[in-house]
Amino acid sequence: MNEEIHEILFDLLTKQATYGLDASEQQQLEELSANLNFRTDDSFDIAAAAIGLADLEIEPMPAHLNANILASADSYFASAESAAGSTDAQLKRPKRTTCSRHSDLNQNVVR
């Protein structure tokens, strides 16, 4: 693929993932893809989405909600284990750990 056509193709794919294409650009992309036997996928869309989410501020989960989820999980797994007659070792269930980034979420957990 010559360098100029390569550049046009990737510009179209980038624009498609970020802004969308008008009808003539979409037709040009389809023609280039067909002529070059180039199959497009979602990788440009996925990359654009990842870049868009990279600096997203994540609001911390309220402590009471986090505690309820953890308590429900403990209850769920306890009932599943007793129903199956198995233990943590048999299920190879990982132990709960605290991620340093989210350690503040686990401080007020009622156990």
C-alpha cells in the first residue's frame, strides 16, 4: 500500500471513530477497503473510546452502598458454598484484597 493511500485510509478510520463520516467519506473508505482488500474492525473505535475515558473522573462509590455490596457478596458465596457442600479451597475463590487506589472505599466496610 503506498504511503499516501495508507495515510488517507487511516485518516478516514480515525475520523470515523471520532466524529463520524459523511456519505462521500464513507463511500471513499468502502472503496479503499475493497480495492486494498483491507478489512476494517472496531480497533479505532475502541481506541477512541479508551482515550475518551482515560481522564474521566470516577466518583467514589458511597460507603454504605459498598458495604451492602460486600455483605451481599459474602452472603451469596456462603449460601452457594453450603449448597454445593464446598469450601473456599475447593472453589479456589480469591480472597478479597484492597486495591490501593480504592482503599478509601473499603475503610467503612461493616463485617
